[in-house]
Amino acid sequence: MVVINPACTPLLARKTAQAQTLDELLFAMIVLGDDRLIEQTIISQAKYAMARIQSARSAIKNSAK
């Protein structure tokens, strides 16, 4: 299961707040969303917060330097 945060950026928060239908909400998230849209991923009742994923990405970037 993926937990999303439709207010992860100011622009996305404004667009999703104005959405009147599910189609408009999904369209805003598809067009304006990025990796910050994913709040957390839950796999087999084990939570992996986005912070862990971001720290792993940072470690990979730092090791490549």
C-alpha cells in the first residue's frame, strides 16, 4: 500500500484543494506530483518511511562523488 500526501508542495496543495472531482484530484497529482507525493510505503505490515528512502538515495549520491 502506498500512502500519498496531496499537500506535499504548495502548488499541489492548492490544486488538489480546488479539485471538485476524483478525476481532477488524480490529474493534479499525476501532472504536478513527484517523489515527495509518496509519504510512505507499507509492505506486509512493515512501514518504510520516505525518510529512509531519501537517506538511502543520499548515501548513494554521496558514494558516487
